Amino acid sequence: MKFSGFKVVKEALTGHKGWAPLWRNPAPKAEYDIVIVGGGGHGLATAFYLAKTFGELKVAVVEKGWIGSGNAGRNTTIIRSNYLLPGNQPFYELSMKLWENLEQETNFNSMVSQRGIINLIHTDGQRDAYRRRGNAMMISGAGARLLSRDEVKQMLPFLNFDNARFPIKGGLMQPRAGTARHDGVVWGYARGADARGVDIIQNCEVTGFRIENGKVLGVETSRGFIGAKKVGVSVAGSSGRVMAKAGMRLPIESHVLQAFVSEGLKPTIPGVITFGAGHFYVSQSDKGGLVFGGDIDGYNSYAQRGNLPVVEDVVEGGMALMPMIGRARLLRGWGGLVDMSMDGSPIIDKTGIEGLYFNGAWNYGGFKATPAAGYCFAHLLATDHPHEVATAFRFDRFERGYVIDEKGVGAQPNLH
Amino acid sequence: MLIPHPLLGLRDSQEFTYLGDAALMQRPDPAADGAEAAFCDYVFLRDNPAGVHRELWFHEQGDRSWLVVTRDTTTHEILGAELASNLKLGAAQ
Ligand SMILES: Cc1cc2nc3c(=O)[nH]c(=O)nc-3n(C[C@H](O)[C@H](O)[C@H](O)COP(=O)(O)OP(=O)(O)OC[C@H]3O[C@@H](n4cnc5c(N)ncnc54)[C@H](O)[C@@H]3O)c2cc1C
């Protein structure tokens, strides 16, 4: 089944009888070439690019709940490539390029919307730092614009420009950044992978790894043993407890990050706005809700829900930045598990166990990485070599002293 | 979350800053063989358990003591708190 405008019109006129499920629900086979653990955006994108680029491989994605029930369905959907460090920026720019072509590639409307992101500037020092970041972005081809206070005022007239503590002095904008529909991304990749022969196995929790003589032979699951020549783990916030089953300790702590959405409003916010100094960022969904969040709660958590102090902190930031937000009613708030790493940057690498591969440590920013993480993890799984934009995302960077620490705060996950 | 401070009673966790796994109190011996690898593990690797976790909280806006809090990371339930200074530094747990 191919989606097109023509198909939508035809189905509307013929009683919508021609739509089919987007993917099958197969029982697990006894063995695959590659088993991906975790049916979030990353796991499904990995399967999609494996099937698309390395089509002869037999691939399965094993998900403990339903696909997209983790962070893929809980994030605030911001996509951007506005990083500073050379280990990161080319990777995120590849991801942005894949976003720009995602809907054509998967024939699915993922609602990629490049409405731009503006990081607000409050001090001269911050402007210098953002100018430097903007230059790094331009070198990578991502594009960047340094905005004056007046330019920001023209685009976002509703902000409080004269807050005594954090007056707005300008902004760094990436016009190509924006948002995508998170569930649409999951469904698009799932459908594309399924159509290329990938088995997506839901309600199937990996409970252990079968490892003999340092080599992985498959995964133990709630639906029995599944053999695999290679296993790729991509379980985001659950990385610690899943890799512990293979006897590994990781440079990761699991934390909880909360997000919120208001009632639906008429279009008011053109793109994404970040108020880093006040721990607040916001965008508006296509349904009209203001989608916003702030910092992680800051303590180890697997609870998938946060506590009230962060709710207070986030809405305080919102009120300081755009007082009109106080008139909107809060509809929902929720939490997701984020895999915070020791330098705030990800890992896409082999492990010390032959045939066992790992993609994780995405911190609070792995949604934007979904296409490139899938692409690069597929590349690693199929070729045993890191993709050229992911060569820095190694386990051994910590012991070798090659950390990728965008914030420069050291091995303290709750500060990244 | 309310932390049962051994000296001050129940205190709001907002008064504290969080450091992480209490295993950080077991600093490796820099003079021992293999100290470099031991320090690398100490600085960068964590058990990160889903369940009971012993962790260091600093009562920054209180009496500035370090506590070892035992907490369930799957429910946020706090199971106990001890003064870190009462625990023997460097003792094997
Ligand atoms: C509130 C919030 C806001 C965020 N906002 C943004 C944002 O604006 N922009 C951005 O770039 N990033 C954002 N992120 C981060 C981003 O959502 C994640 O980094 C990213 O989704 C992680 O990759 P994933 O989609 O594969 O994860 P997930 O969707 O979490 O996938 C992991 C999957 O593994 C499964 N799993 C776990 N254990 C097992 C097991 N034992 N066996 C089988 N399956 C298992 C889980 O059920 C889950 O479905 C946000 C995160 C949160 C929580």
C-alpha cells in the first residue's frame, strides 16, 4: 500500500475500505541474522536502514511493550543540528539531512516541520559563545543566523524582553531546525522496515543474553529464545538494566525528564524557543498545544514519572519568559527515562562481547538523532565499522580521554 | 521527595544536591597496581540499578552534611538515610 494524495481522495470517495495495517504482527522465528532490542525510533530506524541498504539480512526488532511506547512517544519532538563539537556536529547534520528527505524515503507523513529554533541570548558572554557555535554550525553546513534583539522582537513579540535578571539581547537561530511528529516517525520507520521483510515483534521483553565463549548466540525473551548472529541493543533509558544482563557496566545513569502540553491554542509560537538560562523551552504542536519542558529531575530514576519541584521550575521559567503562558491551562504532564552519559554524548559501538552492539547514551536529545543513529547503527551492525560521522561515539573515549563534553561539566550526568 | 535526615528529621529533597551512587565513597588506591584502570571505572562507570540504590545527597541548603540515602529508583520511595561521615570511608561495602 502506497500513500499518496490520490489514494487519500480515492479512499474518501470509496468508504475507506482500502486501508491496510501498517505492519504485520509476526511470531518470532528461531533465528535471525540481526536482532535489534528496543522498538523505539532508533531501533526501528536501524532496522529500516539495515533492510534498505543491506537487504539480504534477516532482521527482527524485539520490543517489550508496543513500538514507540518509550521515549519515542514521550519527547518534545525537537529536531536540530546546532551542536558545537567536531565529534557531534557532523553526525547531527547528517541526521538533519535525513529528516529533510524522511517522508519521501519512507512514503509516510512524519510531519517534519522546519520552523526554526531560536536559542535566546541574555549577555555579551553568551553572544560570544553562540557566535562561536554558529560558526561551527556553518562549517558543518547546518546554517545559522545570529539575531539582534530587534530581530528576535519582530519574530517573537510576546516574549518578556526586559526581565530584570535575563533581559533578551538576541538569539542564535537555526532556520532548518524544527519539529517532527514523534509517533509518525516511529510508524513510518516501522512500516518501511516491515515492508522490506523485518519482523517487528511486540510484547516481547528481552530478559537475558545467551553468551558462550565471549560470543553472543541470541536473546532470551518473554516469548522464548531467539537466536541471532548479531544483537544490537537500542533501549535508551533502559540501557543500564539491559546491558547489566550481559554483565556490562556503562558510563550512563538513567534519569527522568518531564514534559508538558497545554490546551490547544491558535497559532502563536512560530518555531522552537529555548530559554536555557531559565530551564525552559517551548514550541507549538500542529494541534495547537504548547509543548514545553526544562531540565531533568536530577536523580537516578527508572520510574517514568517525575516530581513537582521540576514542574514548578519549568512553569516559572515559562512565566518569566512569556507571561502570557499563564493564561493557558495545562493539559498533561509526563516523564520519560533518559540515558544520561558521563559526557552528555552518545555511544554507537561494539562491546567487548563478540556480536553484541550498543546504541545509547542519548541523554535528553536522541529524538533528533533518530534517523542518523539508525543509519549509523545499521552501518556498524552490517559492516563492523563505525560510520564516518559516528567515529567519536566509542565506549573507550572515556579511558582514552576523548570525551565529547558540549557543556564542559565533567563526569556528572545530571549536569549535562 | 522527603529525605529522613538522621539529625533534622524529614527534609524536602529540594534542599539537597544530588551527586550519585554512594560507591563514589570507595575511592581507589592511587598507589595500587592498576590504579589508572580502577580510577577510570570509578570516575566513568555506574551500576545504575533499577531498584534499590544507595546514593549521595548533600544538604546544601541545610546543615551541609553528606547523606547516604537508600531509595528505590523504580518508585522514588526512600527507604532510609544515614550520615555519610558515620560510614567508614574506604571500607568495603
Ligand atoms: C520528556 C522528554 C522530552 C524529550 N525531548 C526531546 C526533544 O525535544 N528532542 C530530542 O532530540 N530528544 C528529546 N528527548 C530524548 C529522546 O526522546 C530520546 O533520546 C530518544 O527517543 C531515544 O531513542 P528511542 O526513540 O529509540 O527510545 P525509546 O522510544 O525509549 O526506545 C527504547 C525501547 O526499548 C524498549 N525496551 C526497553 N527494555 C527492553 C527489553 N528488555 N526488551 C525489549 N525492549 C525493551 C522500550 O520499551 C522502548 O520502546 C526527550 C525525552 C523525554 C523523556
